[in-house]
Amino acid sequence: EEHEATITKMEGLFAEYEEKLMAANNAVESQKDAYENQLELLNKVNSDMESIHQSLRGEVAEREGELHASQFKVTELEEELKQNQATVVDLNSKLDIAAQKLSADSEETSDFKMKIDQMEVIIAK
């Protein structure tokens, strides 16, 4: 009888431990599911971040290309400006020479006109 009481007591303890073990196992499974869901979310976030990163790399490369093209255009325009400035200097020089010639021609014309006036005075006498 004592033996049977011990067996019954042990069966009760076993059932209690089995129940606690199943509860613990369920808790672990539930925690595992939660971690798997978090991992899945993190993987999706990581994938999205990678896509965004790739997209940004593409945009940066595109902007760098545009910047390079703009810098090249600026260099071309600076060279054109230097050529135009040299042309302006050359034209100013030619304009100064032409102005000097015009001034000299004007003096010659004045001298010639004065001589014609003197001749007319002489002829008139």
C-alpha cells in the first residue's frame, strides 16, 4: 500500500512536471516564433535598406557624372572667355591704331583744307 501511494505520488509529480515541461516548451516555441518573425522583419528591412543604398549609389554616380560634365563645360567656357578676351584686346589695339590714323588723316585734311583756302584767297586776289 505504501508502495502504491509512492507510485501514485510519483505519477502525480510526473504529471505535474510534464505539464510544466509542456508549458515551458510552449513558451519556448512561442518565443522562437516571435524571434523568427523579428528575424524575418529585420531581413526585409535589411533588404529594403540595401535597395535604397543601391538606388542612392546610382543617384550619386549620376550626379557625379553631371558634375563632371558641368565642370568640363565650365572649363570650355573659361577657355572661350580667354579667347574672347584676347580678341577684345586685339580689336582694341586695332581700334586705337585706326583712331590714330583717323586723327592723322583728319590733321592732313585740315592742313589740305587750309592750303585750299589759302589758294582760293590767292586766286581771288
